[in-house]
Amino acid sequence: MSATTTGIESRSAPLRTRARVISNEPDGRGRTLRLAVPGWPGAIPGQFLMLGPGAEAGVARRDPLLPRPMAVYRDLGVVSGAAEPSIEVLYRVVGRGTTLISEAQPGQSIPLVGPLGRGFPVAPGPGLALLVGGGTGIASLYELARALLRAGRPVLVLLGARSQDDLIGRRDFEALDLELVCATEDGSHGVAGRVTEPLAERLRRAVGEASGASRAGIEVFAVGPTPMMRACAGIAAELGVRCLVSLENPMACGFGVCLGCAAPRAEGGFSLVCRAGPVFDAREIAWEGLP
């Protein structure tokens, strides 16, 4: 399996622990799960967790057996009045595992392993950063947006979904000091259509108006359904702009043991998303080989 050096590795070894549920609230058609994580070392934007499928009880459950990969949505650290660091996971209920996670109540515990994988590189500079999120891919972008703002980068976030209720996390992004563009396929909020349409328009404008270091530093960061990321990669390539993507391949372990998350590479061979990613330069991916 070939590796990549695009993403940034964590500075700390991952934890294997039990996280205590603080809250588990609806967010449109998604949910926000807040967890207290003893000894949490902090995560690099774009890293992920493996979460057990629901709260642990007095009797061990073996169905479903496998954990679910989840992005670290917000890294809250130690908030006022708390003794332990806390994080948030933004997710949608799509099957038995996430249904069980959605039923976890405050005070219960969920098995957690993380942070895992290689996160997004964040470099200072005048170049515009365009963050594109679709569906649950939105969950990978909040901490990235904050990190880029701290680095002094101008940031444009573009969120896409089928409808207004599918724009999970929108209010959190609205509270940040950045420009936000939303697109819904049914026109219920923001621009009507796919998020790649305002991306193409804004990226062309940014490239046309920029010069020197600011033009060279323009980057696209995309997370979401494979067709969306592939389209973002194509738009960026057409304009000579670097595009980084975070792949969301299914995985069972998060450590490179199960081999279930292998992604085809443009140069041949495969990379394991959990080890070499999830962040890749879009040019490294053989998009036609991804589902």
C-alpha cells in the first residue's frame, strides 16, 4: 500500500477510552453528540474517531460489533465548570449503529478511539481558503475553518445539502468571522442547486482578482460525497488551484488492520484512508475507482 504525506499526523498517540455523554441533541436532520473525554490530547482539523455503536450497558452487546468512524466536529477543550476536555461529533442517523448512538443519554459512556488519521495542513498566508462541505462532510470543516482563521487566512465556507434541514452545523459556521455560502438542491435555503456551482463562480473570481503570493496560496478543501469531491477537484485543477479532500471510505478498525478503506491512487496501487489519510491531495486519487 502506497502512503501519502499530504495530511498532518497527530502530535499524540490515540486514546482508547470511554467517553461520557454530555448531550445528544438534534440539529436539523442531524444530531450533535457532546462527549467528555478524559485525557483528550486535542485533534488536528480533519482527524477522526472510532465510536462504539451506542452507549455501554451492564450487559455487553455484540450487535453491531464494529465501531463507526466519525469526524471530530468541534474540539472544545476544558469548558467552564468542567473537569474534563470535551468534543463534539456531528452525525446523521443512517443505520443501526448510528441509531444506537442517537439513543445514548447524558451520563452514559461510549467506547472511543482517537484521534486517528492525518489531518489538514494549515499554512498562513494571504491566499483564500475555500472550504466545501456536502452532507455529513460538513462535520470535518468547522475546526479547519477556525484553524485557518487563526493563521490569518481569508476563509470562504460553502455548505451544500438537499434541503435546509440537511445543512447540519450551519449556525455554528454563521457564528464564525468568515464568509458563508449555502446551497440547497431544493432551493429552501441559500443558492438553489449544487454547492459546486457557487464554488466554481467564487473560485474563478478569486483567481482572477488575486496576484502573486495571494494567488499561489488559494486552496480548496472539500469533504462530502465522492461525486461532489471529484467535481471540486476538477474545478480546482482547471484553474490551477490545489485541492485537498478528506475521503469517507467505510472502515472497521481505524488502524490499517481490516484493509476495508483502501482507496485507489492515480499513480497506481492503493492507500489506506485510515493511515495515509483521510486527507489527500485530490490529484493523488484515482476518482474513477471510488464508489
